[in-house]
Amino acid sequence: MLRSLTLLSLFTYLATLAVTQTAYGESFSVLRWFSLFALAGFGGLNWVVGGQRSLRLNSVNICVLIYLVLWGLTVINGEYPLFSSYRWFAHAMIVVSALIFLPQVLRMTDASKVLLALKLIVAVILLVSYLKPASATKFDDPELYRGILGNPNALGHMAAVGCLLFLHGFLTQKGTRWGQLQAAMAGLAGVLLLQSGARSSGVAFLGGFLFLYVFYKAYLSRYLMLAVVAASAAFAVVPDLPENVSHFVFKKATNTESTTLERLTLSRHAVWERNWKGFEERPLLGWGFGMDSDSNLSNWNGEWKAVGWTGRDTVNDIMYVLESGGVVGLFAYVFVLGLIFKAWIPGALRPMLRVRLRGPQGGHLASVYEVQKAFYCLTVLLMVMFEFDNTALSAGNFFSALFWASMGLSLGLYAMLMSSLRRPAPIPSALQSHIAVLPAE
């Protein structure tokens, strides 16, 4: 019962967060916090009374503890300790729920269901964005498309996530109608990604796609060749296509006398400079978790939200972490990101795993293995994205919560696969009768 409630709370939390990213989601803002408390509560109860300690994730638990303690030091030393403690507590709930509680809840049969639920959330957002976009406001750039999301970057991020997930679904369900439907959704997500003009989303997708290519090189190689041929033909047929591509890449940086790097980062320079100056003022412990040097809480009355109080948008998590937590915060951030390497299945173990996939439980294990690949690629995509836009440190943000949930699911499914390798291989039924008549030594 607790296991089901934990998974339901995870779905509700991600769904409400996704809705709050849209132009119609303000009324769901409170529900996302109830969902987070439910996820942490049910997950914690299951962890305490469920008796499930089968997954060997003790090192993960220690890493999470170190991570939270180090960030806690920045809270105590922060400019506004009470505000930072609120943000730290909310962040701690999602990190602990995702990396400690969630892996203990999972069963083999849950893996594909969780992935399907996530695809449903993303598909609804993308379809509604395409079929019935929100009305444009005076603040919107007419050249960029935002669908029903709050801004074009948010649509680009959602499209990048959808493109990767549905492409993975197509590769694992080839030859079926479900696979064809996912191919169509991947195409729609790709179109919306281009229309959003979100370069950070494009780079993030390429980061996730690189790992997807490693996993499915045999399938993807032919499609990549077709894509190269199609792109070459498009450049030949459409004369102004190179100009459109340049406009997408460089946006409003039209000064051709500047270097390519300067044109690419023009929109980020001012924020990075402020991040660095804030870090120089407080290099050891920063301004406190979730804070920056421009934060102004003079009129803050204890609201459980960060919008309106933090000084500026986050466009690079490394720089943001340096300002917010100083050297200590940066160490904590890089330290916990290293957990993703724990979910990587070494090449030496893959032949053993393939043998198990042909065994009696091969069907369930194969499903777990494919889902683990999907969440691993998604974790990489989001990790790359946070170095160009958004942040992993906000519990009230869909992409941040999705990042930690994806990492936790990757770790949990990895532990599940490794546990299957540690068990003795079952004897095929065809050999059992022969073994039964062998003389004892």
C-alpha cells in the first residue's frame, strides 16, 4: 500500500509541477507542495516500516547525507538563513525522496509504468502546446514559440525531454503501432524544440542523445545517415536555410566582428559576471542556499516560494552554485552529481546481463534494462541543460524534480539489475531432469 502511494505521489508531484510551468498553472502551486510532502511522507514510511533493504545503496545514502550537510552549512552562514532554510528543506525532501526512498520502492513491474506515466505528462503538455497554444502577451517574442508554457525556453526544455523519451520508445518498440506513435511524438517534439528557439534545450538534447546513441548504435546509425542526407538536401533546396540556422544559433548577436564564442554567449555575459562578483564577495560559503547577491527579502513575509525574491534567473548551475554556496556548495554539487556514474553499467558486465535476459525472468529484466537506459539518458540531458539554463536546486521546478527522480530511478534500476547478476543463474528446465539422475560424488 505504501509503495503504491509513494509512486502515486511521485506522479502527482511531477504532473502538478508540469502544469505549474504552463500559463494556466498558478492555481496548482499549492498542490505541488502537498504532493511533495506526500511523496516524502509515504516514501519515508515505506523506508522505515517496509523492511525493504534489498538494494545495496548505502554509499548513495552517505553521499546524500554529506551533500545536505554541506549545503546546510551555507544556510547557517547565509544572508537570510530562514529563507535559505525553507529552500534547503524543500530541496532536501525531493533529493532524499528521489535518491533514497524511491529506489527502495521500485519493483521490476513498476519500471515501465513509471516511464509511461512520465511520457503521458510530457505528451499532454506538448500536444496542447501545439494544438491550443496560450495567447501571446506583450512580453512574448513573436519570433519564438512558447505553446502553453510560461516562456519559449520552458517549451524547449519540455520538447527536448519529450524528443529523447519518445525516440527511445521508438527504438525499443520498433515495428509496433505504439512505436510508430512514439516516433510521431518525437517528431512533434523536435519541431516544437526548433520553434522555441531554445539553444540550451538543443544542446541538452544532444547531450542525452549522445548516450542514447551509445546504447542503440546499431539502430541509430542508419537513421543518422538519413538525417545527414535530408539536411544536405534541405540546404540545397532552401536557399535561406543557412541564414535561418545562423539566426537560431546566434539569436540577436548580429555583430559579426565578435568571436563566435562571444556571439553565442552574449545573452549570458551579464548574469555570469554578477554570479562571479557575488562569489568573490563570499567565496567560502556563499550567500546561502538558493540565494544570490541581488536577492532582496526586505518585504518577504514567510511565503513558501522563491519567485519574486531571488535576484536573477539561473542560466548556469556551476556559476549559480558558486555564488549561492561558495566553494563548499560547489564541492557538494559536483560530489552528488558523481552518483550518476554509479548507475553506468560497465561493458564487462553487459555480456553477463545479456545471458540473464535470456533466462526465465528475461522479459522483466529486459524491460528494466531498457527503462534504466531511458532514465540514464534523461539524467544526462537535464544535467547538461542546467549548465545552460535553469537549476537543479529548485524543488518547485518540474525539470529540477525530474532530474533527481531520473537519477534515483537510474540508480534503483541499476541496483536491481546488479542484484540479478549476483543471484545464481537458474538451471534451464530442459537440463533439470538430466541433473536429477547424476550420481552423487
